[in-house]
Amino acid sequence: MVYLTVKAAHKFLTIRQEKLRKNAAMRVAVIGGGCAGLKYFIGLDDMSEQDDFAMESQGIPILIDRISLPYVQGSEIDWIEIGKREGFAILNNPNQAERKSGCGSGEGGCKSGNCGCKSGRCGSPSSETPE
């Protein structure tokens, strides 16, 4: 299970409404991050894939592919605002190993600049144009 904070759920509903995608689910995926740790993708998705694990938190449907699931299981997704940066962030991930290499600063949260919304689908102002 992945858990959304109330703030994250509210922001997701707002973004979904703004994008006119009222039936879209939240897509959560893990992208390899090298020595900087895991990078996350959080966005809107209108279709479930055959290998998806479907769940719900705070009334929001969440889709996670089976490869990503073990890396995010038990995590919390929040909406974070730090200065001019904002976006979804995966917090309290019990599956993320402690970073010992010292290279990079990528824990997947907003401090690393990832904000979990690199693709722009989630409304991060520093991202590409949303789909």
C-alpha cells in the first residue's frame, strides 16, 4: 500500500480537474537513479496496464507497475512546497537504502529537485509541458 496525505490527495484532485481528466488515476513509478538513489515519477494516467497493482488512498485511485511496487510499498506521498519549487514527493519510504556514497543529492524529494514530478504531468512549474 502507498498512502497519500490529505494535502497530496487534494492537490491531485485539483490537477486532475485542471487537466480535464476526471477519471485519471495517480501513476507512481520508480526510475533508476544511479548513485543518487531512486527517482520517482508521479503523474496522471487514464489507463491501467496489465502488470499494474491498483489501490486507493484518500479516495484517489493509484496505479503502480509490479516492478516499481517493492520500491515504494509502505511509502507516503505528500505535496511539498519549498520556495518556488513544488511537487509530489515520496516520503518515509521504508524500502530506500540509506545513501552512503555521498555523490549527488537524490532522495526523490523536493530537496533533490526531483519533487517526484519530473515529467510535468503533475503540475510542477519547473517541469516540461503537461500532457
